[in-house]
Amino acid sequence: MDGEAILSSCDGYTVFRYGDYNIRFVAPYSLEKYISVKEWDAGYIVVMTKYRHNSEPEEEYIDLIPILENLYIDKDKFLQPIKKVRVCYD
């Protein structure tokens, strides 16, 4: 692993991929896509998004820590090696 995680969305879900993990959780209802990651802070992501109800990109915030805790994933062990997050749609 190179320390880089991938953020995207698909079929109403946000997708966060790192290593062998492919974590999916419900995205905002009007999300069209994530555009870019502005900041990664050990589980907290500031991301630019495109929503159907707004022609301009909007800044959005994702906190992965409660999601990881709900999935019983050791947040410290999981997040420590991640140095960067980027948006990628395959």
C-alpha cells in the first residue's frame, strides 16, 4: 500500500477504498459526484462536491471515525498509514 486512499460515489453511496477495504455508506441524496479532496486529517475529509440542486461546487465534510467505529474497525490502525486521499472514478 502506498498510503493513498480513494474516494468516490456510486448508486447513492459514498465509497472509501484503502488496501483490502471497500467501505460504503449512504451519500447525501442529491450528490452527483465528488470533485476533489481539499484536506485529509486522519479520518476527517474536506471535499468539493457537485450536487444536483446547485450549479456550483460545494465544500462538504466527511468524518470517517464514527463509520469505522460502527463497523468495528480499529480506527487508529486503519487511519495511521493513510497519508493522502484522492477522488477517482474508475
